[in-house]
Amino acid sequence: MKTIFSIACSIMLLFVSCKEQKKEAVSSAPETEAQEVASTDTDQEWTVLFDGSSFDGWKAYGGENVPDHWKLEDGAMVFYPPENREEGATYNLITEKRYTDFELSLEWKISEAGNSGIFWGVMEKPSLKQPYESGPEIQVLDNAGHPDGKNGTTHQAGALYDMIAPSKDVTKAVGEWNTCIVSIDHKTQQGSVVLNGEKIVTFPVNNDAWNALVSGSKFADWEHFGKYTTGSIGLQDHGDKVAFRNIKIKEL
């Protein structure tokens, strides 16, 4: 009789234990799902502007289609300057969408003695023939090989062009990829450039300090320069081969 009672108790304990394990497994499921959702939300903070396979979301400045001088190669968009350029012809790219407050992340690779740039706040107007007439520029440059590298530090790679110099030269050798993050936040009135993991430039935006910067630069008398808090992102045709890849943006 005692043996039968012991067996019955063991069966009851096993049943309770299994039930508790099942309850624990069920109660832990929502936590795992929440973690997955949180991870997805983190990934979704960034919007891909260029995935390496198409020019979707990009257009010519002052035009519609992406110029043929921009090619897709090995997951990058590569600009090949024309050998015989028509007078006045330019082949700058801009995003179809306009942005206000954001972090822009991309990689760039410049050719030997090459020059290019990254714009924001670009506004298309018939009277403005170039994106740099409205959009401030973060310089892309072969510091050692291009004359601009010797033309003052505010013209070197990573600089807020002609206004704020990088704190140091952290560029990689010509032919290697450089990772650049440009932050523009009009709410905090702050902008910055991180190049290859180091913050090398900070600057004010949309305030009196910004206006003072502009007034001390070559853009002082440019009616539209730096005036638009919302505008397109632009990539410059400066007449040299340049490549960009892994372009994404996080709106703030």
C-alpha cells in the first residue's frame, strides 16, 4: 500500500513539474518576441539610400534620370568623368527625397589627385546651376595629391568646406574606402563629421553662429547658400573619378 502511494505521489509530482515547465516556456515567449521586435526596430531606424544594386531614389541635379557617367560596380556607385565634357555640363547626383535632421552614413573612395563632395540642404532652382550654390559641402579629397589639400585645411577631406577644418587627417590611402557619418540636427543646432571612427569636425547650424561662419567664407554673398533647413543629399561631380557605397540615413 505504501509502495502504491509513493508511485502515485511521484506521478503527481511529474505532472506538476511538466505543467510548470510548460507555463514557464509560454511565459518566456513574449519576452523573446519583444526582443526580436526591438532588434527589428533598431535595424529600421536606418533607411538604405543605396544598396549597391540600383540608383532607385537618386536623380541628376537639375534633371530626371541618373547620368550614364555614374556606373554600378561591385556594390558601389562610381562616377567616371567624361573625356570630352560639353560646356556647362555637370553630372551631380541628389536624392529624390529631402531631409531635415539626420545622420547620413556612407563610404567613399577617391581617385588619385581626386576631388568630390557630399552636400546636404540642396534645393533645385532654375537659377541655381550647381548643388553647391545652396547646399553646404563635406569635402571628399585626396589630401596629398589634389591642390586643394595644400589650399588651407578647410579644403581638406572631412572639412565643412571653406568653413571648418578637420581636427586632424584621418583619411586612408588613395584607393581605400573611408567611412563617413554626417550629422545635421537643426533642433539642437549642431552638426558634425565622423571620419573613419573619429569625430573631426563639429559646427553650428541654423543660428547666428552658422551665419557668422558663412559670412567669413567664400559663400558670404551667395543668396541661397545654407539657407534651406530641408533639402536633398547630394554627391558631387568635380571632374574626378569617385565611388560611394553603403549609403544609409537615419532621420532624427
